[in-house]
Amino acid sequence: MALATDDLSASPRPNRVGVPDHRPPRGGAVPARSAEAPGDDERRRALARMKVVATSLLAAAAVVFVIARQFPDDAVAGYVQAFAEAAMVGALADWFAVTALFKHPLGLPIPHTAIIAERKDDIGRGLGTFVQGNFLSGPVIADKIRSVGVADRISAFLADPANARRLSDNAGDAVRAAVEVLRDEDVAPVVEQMVTERVADIPAAVLASKVLEAAIEDGHHQVVVESLLEATTHFLDRNTDTIRQRVERESPWWVPDAIDERIVEKLVGGGRRFLDEVAADPEHDVRHQIDERIRAMAVQLRTSPDMEARGEELKAQLLAHPALRAWTSTLWQDLKGTIVAASEDPDSELRQRLTEGIVRLGESLAADPELRAKIDGWVERTVLYVLDQYRDEVADLISGTVARWDGDDASRRIELQVGRDLQFIRINGTVVGGLVGVLIHLGTQVF
């Protein structure tokens, strides 16, 4: 059982004179110690059990050998003794071989033992070269990418509403985080300048001309005309007394008041009836005249240098107006608040539109084999390009990482992973050694 205890030892590796060496590596850098991996406790218990089994077989062989020695003249005892003797030799030899991989057997600094701890840097370089040559080669990666079907997986993933919802939620969180990180004093002047420059670049007269022509083409200007007619009617109703006072003031003194009142009724009533006629008849001549005047104004706005100059002057006055400048200065605050509120609300129109857009993208990709082929080709070329550029760095990463490991710690970690299976070498060595010993003894008896 002493051998099993030695196998589980975690004491520092002794130096050449047998004293544990606690000194840090050259250069003062402390080697990295790997963190506990999931399942390490169970692996440690399994390794301990297998060491006990293997060592117990060695102990059993030793006991059998001692007992067989008590019957020197018995032929069967000779075979048993040969089996036990060879089994002990095989068990000890395989114990030494397995232990020498990870540590110095019995703590003795025997040459070519503690192989992993002593040569971990060479092992790391070899592992990096192996991975680089066999796993990071262009044909291997290209075949794997083609077999995966990246575009098909992407389309299926995006077309799933649940996945699209998660992506939209993540995008909303990212947008909110990005917006909240931006400083208002940095962004607000930029937004204000963008809006002002954009408006300043638009020809005011030409824009007004296009608006008027579009309004006439679609008949939207009739709403304005009807509003003006209604407003004029209300004006007459509200200002009848004012009109009466004006008529009385302008009328000669000798005209009776009844005639003045008659004149007021004619003016107000006739004007109201005229406005009602124009409002009730879409084809009224007044409406056609208004249309002609608007068309003429649209042409003049588009072609007249004077109108263009006046439009630019009005635009400049508008941009310089304090009210507009105050509005543009608060535009970022309003926009930011809207974005944050929409991104925080899972049921907002922004989230819903984004989710729907992602689903449509996945469906379109699934229905377009040519686009999928382009995506697969682009992914393959990109991965191969990155691989070609950084393949050496991957190998260096592996070798550098292994080089930073503490030798004894790396040995223990590797032993946890494969040590249990290596104990079967000791078990097999005990059994096979014993059988070989029997055969040798048989040969000496026969020949």
C-alpha cells in the first residue's frame, strides 16, 4: 500500500539531493495553476480505487510467493512460486513505468522519470505543432464547414420566432446600453448640427414647389381650401357687428339706418351664401381658379430666381430662430428617451418590428439557395483566411499556455484524466508477468 500512497502524493518535487524544491521558476514568474475542473473529485476517487486494486494485486503476489516458498519440493508449488515471482516483477516494472510519467518513483531523482513535469514545455510545443498540422489545416476546416451547412443553420435559427425574439431582446439591450453610455453633451451638438446642415442643404423654393404639386395631384389641397372657406364663414359671423359699424361710419348721414342694415345683411348674407356654394361644389369655378393659382405658384417657385432667393432667406431666418434652435438642442434627449423606452418594453413596436424582420430574414434565406451558397462560401473563405493568418498564433498559444503551467500541478491534472486507465497497465503487468513466469518455469522443466 506504500506504492499507492506514493502515487497520490502531492508534495513538492524534490531537487537533485532529495530536498523539496519550493523555489519559483527562473525569471520570477510564478507558474499558473489550473483550476479545478468539473468531475475532478470523482476522478480522484476513481484513481485512488484503481491504485489500491493494482497495489493489492502486487501485495497478493508477494504473499503467494512467500507461501509457495514454504514448499520447495512440491511441483505445483514451484509453478505457483514462478507465477508469483514473475507477477511481482511485472507489477513493479509497470508501477515504475506508470509512476515515472508523472513523478519521481519513491521521490528518488532517477533520470528520465517525472517525464511530464520535466518535459512539459516540449510536450506543449509538440501538442501545438500537432494541432496546427492536423486540426488547423485548410482542407480539414473547409470540409468541416461544408458538412455543417452554416447558411442552413442560420436560416433555420433566424426563422424560429423564439430565437428571433431572443435576438431582438439582445439587440434591444445592446441599443439601450449603447445609448445610455453616450454622453448627452457630446451627442446633442452632433445631432443638432446634422439636422441643421440637412435642412440647410434642401432648396426651400424647390421643396415648396414639389409639395404644392403633390398636393394638387392628390387633391390634398382641397382640405386647405375647405378650411379657408369655413374659416372665412366663421369670420363673417364673428365680425358682423364690426362690418355694421363700418357701413354706418362710411354711409352718408342722410341714409336711413334701415338701409344700412339692409346693406349689412346683403354683404354678410351674400358672402356666406357664396362661400357655402363654393364649399358645396367641388367643381366650382372658384376652386378651379385656386388650383390654377397654386399651379402657377409652384412653377414660379421652381423657376424664379427671386422666389428661390426669398425661400433661402426665409429658411435662414427659420434656422436662426431661437425656438427652432431650442428644439434641435433637445432633439437628442427626446430621441434618446424614445429609444430607451422602446428598447426596454418587450411589447414595443421596435421590438416587434425587429423580431418580424429577423424571422423574414431567416425565411428569405431559406428560400434562396443562391444566397445560402454565397454565405457558405463567404464563411469558408473568412475562416480559412483567419486560419491562415493566425494558425501559428494558435500553436504558440497552446505551447505558451503549457509552458506557464506548474509542472507538478500539470502532472497531477493529467494523471487525474488518464491515471485510472493507466492503472490497468499495472494490473495487466501483474497478470501477464505471472503467466509468463509460469511458461518460463514450464520450459525449464520440459527442456
